Amino acid sequence: MPRLSETAREPRLARADLLAAGAGLALVALAFAVPRIASEQWRLSLYAAAAPIFGSFVPHIGWGTVPAIALAAAVITTGPALAARLSLPRLLTLSYLTALGWALALALVDGWERGFAGRFADVNEYPHEVPGVTDIGAVLRGFSGRILDFQPDSWTTHVSGHPPGALLFFVLLDRAGLGGPVWAAWACVLIGCTAVPAVAVALTALGAAERARAALPFLVLAPAALWIAVSADAVFAAVAAWAVALLAIATRSGRTPVALGAGLLFGLAIFLNYGLVLMAIPAVAVLIAGRTARPLLPALAGALAVVAAFALAGFWWLDGYHLVVERYYQGIAATRPFGYWWWGNLAATVCAVGLATVAALPRVAARLRAADPAAILVVAGLCAVLAADISGLSKAETERIWLPFDVWLLAAPAFLPRAADRIWLTVQAAGTLLLVHLVLTNW
């Protein structure tokens, strides 16, 4: 009977797929169109020349064009079959390497210097502040005092907008002999692409191995790779993804050290990006999907240990958060119209996760009642995005800022019919290639 029921529902679900994808496409088209027909003064107030994407309309091709097309074609034609038959270790390794190749190819469409090597050379980026960090302890103790703008020693834009963990990541790279914008770019893309296997590990640990395999080709070919190469948010996304993956493993193994490790990573995540407190939503989703609260206490202990370590070093997270909110409105956020960005942000998210992800959401909703672990995590990612949007603290640039939430949305295409994999992968690839060749992104 279940088979007949599912068969009977398939035409209705297939229509829902197309309607959802159409709605996503309409949202993106509207978000691109409105600034083009609005007054020049209002358009300038967006501070995003290619709104809803932070970039500029500059049609171009580059060294990465042919490799990106070739890699997309390879994933479309062979990805689903390989995902179904390879052993898990081999599949995870291949997925990581392919995701890395995809991200690098997309970056090189903009050229080596503009698309990769020079991304972190901007004075607003983290490496710019690294030479001034001669005493880490002193930096942590005085970090909050330099957050607000219009002071002689104010932190640059990105450093001021994040907890000190983000700056310390680049400081430690420098101390390890990997200083400068090129090494920073390599570190971000190499670490950021590990979010792809992390999502698969989490789903597998929660008993959704088939969903994990079905999702991997879409995770590999994610439009979000445009911002994984190259931005620090890729590192934030990977840290948060592995925190969720370890927590998922802990729900099955019951091992306290694994749960403690998950907590340590969750704690580290909120000292990389204030907004990652919203990763509490996927964390709770993991416990719901795993049907256990056993890992909760050791995970909380791990997270609190990180908070305590930073507090003892001189930085209190809440102080930094409140000052960042004030700094946020000292800048262009006070000018950017929320009336556009509350829905423009969602259009930018559609650009980052692709129409296949949007198309799958009705199927995700249909499986939520059955407590499908993959559906629970996808909905958790969506709830985190909506919570971030409602906060009003993200106006523009969310295609990059929300990467830690987007990676869970990218598991949604696992619910699409396997017979349609190549079609939806083609849609994902085509949208990504169109975007990277028409828009010169700022990240």
C-alpha cells in the first residue's frame, strides 16, 4: 500500500517541484529587476551594484570557464551513479576533491588575481590587521574597545564585525608561516570545502545514508561554491558543519568525547561569527532526529568551555555582540533599505542554493511528518535562514554570510526523484555558470 500511495502522490509532488522552482526563479528575477527600474538614489542606497548579489554586472569569461563547464558535465553525467555505488570513504574523498575543483574553477573565471590570490588583499579583510597583532592576549583584552567606528584604532570592517576568533584564525596561519592573502585564500577554500563531506557524515550518522548519497552530487555542484572560494565564511561554515556532524555521530555512538568535541566546535563557531548562535537550531534538530538528548550535556560543557576560555582571556561575547550591533548601524546598514533586503536576502539565498533546492522543499515538507532525519536538518537550516533574516542584522551579502545555514538546505535535492537527477543538476550548474559569468562578485 505505501508504494501505491507514493505512486499516486508523485504527479502532485512533481507539479509542486515545478511550482516551487518557478516561485524561486520569480523571486530572483524580481530581486534583480526592482533595482534596475527604481530611482538612481534608491538604487545607490542598496550598496550592491548587482543587487541582490554583492557585486557588479560585468559579463566575462576566464581561465576557469572551460574547467567549470567540464566539471559540471562530469558531475551531471556520472555523479549520481558514483554516489550510489562507491564505498562511503571513497565517495566522501571524491566529493571533497570535486567540490574543491568546482570552487577553484569558479574562482578562476574571474582570473587568478581577481578571483583568488587578491581576494584577501583588500584593506577591509582580516590579513590587513594581522601584522599589528604582536600580543594575542593584549588583542583579546582590548578587542571590544576597538569595535566601534570613527576611532583612531578602530578595527577594519570585517574584523570589527566578527568575534576575535576570526582574526585569530588568520593570525595563527601567519604564525605558522602561511601569512598573506594567497595562503589565506587557500586555507579558506581547502577548509570550506570540507563542509560537503560533513553534511553527508551527519546524515549518515542519523540513519539517512541514502539521502546523504543522493545529496552529494548537489552539494558538490553547489552554487554556494562561488563564495566558498574565497571568503572566511567558508571556514565558518565548515566549522559549524563539523560541529553538527560530530553531534550526529554522538547521538548514535553515545560517546561523551565525541559530544564534547561537537560542543567545542559549536563554541568555536560563535567566536568566529556572532550569527552562528543560530546553529543552535540545527543542533536541536540533530537531537530530535537522533531521538536522544544524551549528547546535550557534554556538548554544552564543550561550548561553555570555549566561552570561558575567551572570557578568561579578556573577551566577553555579549559585550562584543552589543558593540557590533552598534557598529553595524554606524555604517551602510543604516542606509540599506530593509524593505528590499528582507526579501532580497532570500533571493540571494536562492542564488546560493540553486533552484533544485527550492524545488525539493515541498517534498521535504511532505517527509517531515515521518521524522525523516534529512528533512529535519533541511528545515532546521531553513529556520536558521529565516531567523537571521527577521533579525534585520543581515542586509545584503547573505549569499556569503549565510553559508553555514545554506549547506544544510543543499541536502534538500536528495528528496527529488532519482530519475530527474541529471535534469536538476543541469539546472544547478547552468544557474551557477550564468551567475559567475555575468556578475563579478565582491567575495
